[in-house]
Amino acid sequence: MDNYKFSNRVRNFSVILMVLGIIGLAYGFLSAPSSLEEAHAMIADGHHKESEHSEDILNQENNSGNSYSYQKESSSDHNDHGEHLLHKLQNKPWAALYVAALFFMMISLGTLAFYAIQRASQAGWSPVLYRVMEGITAYLLPGCLIVFLILLLSGFHMNHLFIWMDSKVVAHDEIIKAKIGYLNTPFFLLRAGFYILGWCAYRYFSRKFSLAQDKAKDIIYHKKNFRISAAFLVFFIVTESMMSWDWIMSIDPHWFSTLFGWYVFASMFVSGITVIALTAIYLKSKGYLDLVNDSHIHDLGKFMFGISIFWTYLWFSQFMLIWYSNIPEEVTYFITRIEDYNLPFFSMLALNFILPLLILMNSDYKRVNYFIVMTGIIIIIGHYIDVFNMIMPSAVGDKWFIGISEISAFMFFAGLFIYVVFKEISKAPLYPTGDPFIEESKRYHY
Amino acid sequence: MENKNKIVHAIYDDDDVLLKAVKELRLKKYVIEEVFTPFPVHGLDKVMGLSETRIAITSFIYGCIGLTVAILMMNYMMIEDWPQNIGGKPSFSYVENMPAFVPIMFELTVYFAAHLMVITFYLRSRLWPFKKAENPIPSTTDDKFLVQIDNYKSESELKKLLKKTGAIEIILKDKKE
């Protein structure tokens, strides 16, 4: 069997995406306001172009009653508010970068969890897809390091994504003060390092054993892989949950949800499975992976369908309880999203639930590559918006916009992801020939 | 030739052998009347050339009916007939109170789809309580597989073919008039 050859077209495409992404991101960072005056000018400009009612927004923005002149001699309250606004506008390119970095890192992490489940359950159908999964998880290390770098820069106060890192904010905030034993920058970064180390160590050894099994005479590496996969799944479900509190929920340090970890897990899991399907279909269309038949694609389609519903179940469980009980400290989370993020909030539900449900419901459609690719793209966009909705409302408030920064950040990480993933796939044979279940997987049919 | 109005029952004791035998028989243009198996044999419907089941379509329709019933029922009960203050939000509007109704909408969709689908399946398979079992030999509910063939040209040829495909026993039975 031939190895996959990392084609120039894929390389050029990913490099172009990265370059365009960097240019767009640079523009985003440079055009962010650096002072209060600039921030006010940006808001004023934006609103003067609009109709009359913009004055209302402006007044709310300013919190200064009936005038909207931006003189500096107004009260300190005004200045505090102005600073808040400045931070939100300065956060925008950072948040755009963080959303995309987190999204692609989570695709890789979700795939790693899926891969570990296949290994731990000794699945017979999936070994022909192991090398695709191993390729996607290759992005985990660079992806995690970039996220860690952003967290580190937040720790050095380069941005205001995590307001609990700001000692001025904490000084006036009794709720954050009570959480300081857990939410403090050194412990936060230490935890992040611990999660990343654990995940990447598993990925490193599992890949190593997988390649070693190809040349082995017995199944010793398969057994080793089985053991570390089972151990990893235990480690993963704890650290993934804590990761979601740390990296996502703590952006909103007053708010809490007990099933948040599961909800984030469902999102990354379905994104990961979707990317496995898309990558496999791409490789098939290039004449590789001929042993991956429509039954394998059917199974991935079933997972995409099922986990989309699982995601909706968790999303709704979280939403309904908070909506029903109507407790102020909890419900603000959804009020912000419904009032300021109405379109992304509800369109996400259509993209992540209604469309996959209706398109993939028919058994035959799950065997047709066209339907899987179409639904896959819908799911990827939907879950990007899901991560967007998790981060943006607390980071930039109602100043959100899917503009140059957001699209560029997405493009940059998509380019990097494609480059790393296809590079890794080209490094090893496309099938784990030494896997004891490979014959069953080759003959798999439904 | 003289036994042309007899039914042939070929008995197998392995599902893989059975699958191959059915394929072989169909290749030789025999019409297989029925196959009795103790458990659902994977892929048997395909090699027998049975037409695709339409039960999935009925299930979808029943689900839609269940969803509609749930919406109409909750709207009548909680909004129109006896307006309820749901979660301290007395809006008396179905749409605004929908999160509270989603579990019921979901449950009734599943309930209708599942129960009506089972009933449809029973009706379509002509099954009802106290019905006498149709399987010709009781061991098809235990460990044997039975292929029934009603129409054939030559009995000896068929017997030879069945033996070749691995039948452990061949029984001839009179056709019921």
C-alpha cells in the first residue's frame, strides 16, 4: 500500500490560508483601539453612520444620561465605563484568536478521545481509520501550545480575556475573591500545563505503539496501547471537564454550570468525528484509503448524527434548568446570549441540531459521501459558532462581529491544522497493518 | 416429477452456510418462499432479494404525529384551557414557554413512533395474540435454519443442489389445498 503523498496543492493551500490569516490578524490587532479616545471615536463613528436610534445605544454605552459628548471631564464612573469599553474592544482580536485556537485544538482533542475509545473497546470496524485519526491528533501538541501561549499572555495582562486575572477587578469583587484559591494565575497555568502534558504524552506513546505494532511479531504493542488508552480515558474525562471550567467557564467568573464539562466534551467530540469523516472522504477522493468503504462512512455518519443529538440534549438540559429556575446569577448568561447574540445563538441550534437531524436521519444518506461532507461542513460551522458563543459574550460583550479578525483567525488555524494533519498522515503507512483487528476492519460491511 | 405439488423444506444448521445456500439457490433461479431462522441473520434480507422495509418511513410519520399531538395537547392544557404561570414567567404564550414543553414534545414523539411502529409491524406481519405459530418445525426457534421452496421443475435436481449447498436434512411435505 502506498503512503499518502503530501501534495503541493495541499501544502500551498494551507500556507496561503496561514499567510492570509496572519495578515488579517495583524490588521485586527493594529486596528484595535489603544486608548480611551480611540475607543470612543470608534463607537461614535460606527453609530453616526447608522440611523437615529443609535443615540439610544450610545447613551446606554456611555451610561451618562442624556448627553453623548465624550469629554474627559465627566465623572469617574464614566471613565470606569469607558475603560471597560476599551478593554472589550481591545479584547476583540484576542478573543477571535482564542476562539479559533481553542476550536481547532478541541477538534484534535475530541478525535484523540474517539481514538482512545476505539483502542480501549478494541473496536473491529475502525482500524482502517486509525492513521487518519493519528494524523488529526498530531495537531494536539501545536494546538495546545498555542492555547497555552494565549493563556500565558493573558497571565501577563496582555489582554483582558480573563477578568479574574486583573487584581483591580478582584479587589472590588467578593465573588471572585472567594474563588481565588482556585482561580489564580500560577495555579491556572500549572493546571493547563498538567492537562496538556497528560494528553500529549498519551498521544505520543499511542502513536509510537501503533507504529511499532506494524513491525511486531506478537500483539504486545496492541496490548500496551489498550492499557494506556483505558488509563487515558479516565484521565481525559477529569481533565477535560476541568479544562472547560478553566479555559472557557472562568471567562465568566461569576457564572457556573455543573454539566459544562460534558457540554464542551460533546461539542469537541462531534467536531472531531466530523473531521475524521471529512479527512477520510478527502483521502478517498484522491485515490487513497480504498479499504474505507461506505459502511465505515456510514458508521462515522451515525456517530455524527448521534453525538449531534447528544450535544443538543446537554445544551438543552443546561439551558432549560437555568431558564426555568430564573436565578439571577445563572440566568444572566443566557439573557446576554439571547439579547446580544440572538442570531449566532439560535442559528447554532439549527446548524448543530435540526440540519444534522433531518439530513442524516435516513440510513442511506449516511452512506453517500456528498451528504456526509455537506453535513460535516454544517457541523463544523455550527460548533465554531458554539465556541464563539461560549467565549465572546463575556470577552467583548455586545461589540461582537464576525469580521476580519474572526475569519482570519479561523483561516490561520485551519491552514495550520491542514498542514500539520496531512504532513503527519504522509509520514506513515495509511493502514496499521500489524493491528490484530485490521482484517475484520477491511472486511467490515453492513 | 410426480411430486411437483410438494413443498420442499431444507434444513441447515449454520447461518453462514445458509447465506451461501440462499445465494446459490437464487442464482439458479429458484424462488425461495420463506426462510425460518432462530435469530435475525445479518444480510439475509439482501441475499433473499426482499424489497426494502418501509417501516422507517412510517416511524418518521408517527413521530411527526406524536410531536403535533404533544404541541396541541400542551397548548390546550397549559395555555388555553387553564393558563399556567410557568417558572414565574406568566406570558401565557406557547412559544415563550416552550423550553418547559420540550421534554413532553420529545417524549410523545418517541412514544408515538415506538408504539405505532410496533403495532404496524405486527399488523403487517399478520401477528396477533394467540395466533398459531407458522414455523414448520419447532427447532427453527432453537438452532436450525429452514428454507422453504414451493415451486421447482425437478425434485431430484433440487435435492442434489440442496445437498451440495450443505443442507443437513430435506423434508417433502404435501401442499395444503
